[in-house]
Amino acid sequence: MDHKLTCILLFSTELRKGLVMPTYMCFAHRGRLSDGQRAEVAAGISRIHGEATGAPVSFVQCVFQEFSSGGHFIGGQPAAEGGIWVYGHIRGGRTAEVKNRLVTEIRDHLARVAGVEESLIWVYLNELIHTDMVEFGRVLPEQGAEQDWVDGLPPDLRSQLIALG
């Protein structure tokens, strides 16, 4: 089984209150995280995002992408092999306080789960406006128009999404 460490986590707010599905991608060197650690990282980032933003965890997908030796460089030199890098795409409009909470709590969680020094953890957030995202084959709606967006989905998909949370 090829374990890849691109941790893509999808979350949403309640469909009736607003559809928001941030994506977090995590990268580490081959063998850095065990299957159990990857599951714990995914659960932790899900929890952290939900607590910081008020969004319940509804849709979580985690795919792991590992770097091979020599596959990660900093300043043109091979990076330390113990590091972990997280890149999160979140919907725009979060306060600086919320974003700071997200990055620091994700950092702390990774340090605890993986036994990695904070200096070897990078966490980035990138805000996207709704027109920059396609999910379930459709461009996301403006804030406030989420229910109309959900109502316009094919019935089977709409039922599946509502059942998830």
C-alpha cells in the first residue's frame, strides 16, 4: 500500500447555515508518520478547524503524500527529514484571531502527535473567495446563498450531503 501524506481534509458548516469546505494538505518525508499518526493528525485538524470556526466536521477526506529523500528543499538545500508541512485552503473572511488559532493549534497538534519540534513544522493558510472553488462539480455560492446551492444539487447528492451533517 503506497502511503501518501497529502492530508486533504474537507469540512463544512451546517448545510442550512453555510457551506464551507476548507482543504488541508499535509506533507512529510516517507515513513515519518504511521497510519495511526495520520489518522490522529486528520482527526485533530478536523477538531481544531471546527472549534476555531464553529463549523462541524462533516466531510473528511485524508490522502497522504510523502516526500522521497531529496524531495523537499529549503533555500536550495535538502530540508530536515523530520519536518511536516501543512497548507490549508480556507474560505475567505476569517478573522486574524481565528487564523492564528488555526495555525498555532495545528502546529501544536502535529508536534504532539508526531513528536516533531515546532521549528520543523510549517503551517500556511490561503483564503479563497467562493468563486475560486468548485466542489461537487459546482462553483461555491456567495455567503448566504448556500441553501439555494444545496437545493440545486442532484437529489441523490443533496441527500448524501445532508446526511453527513
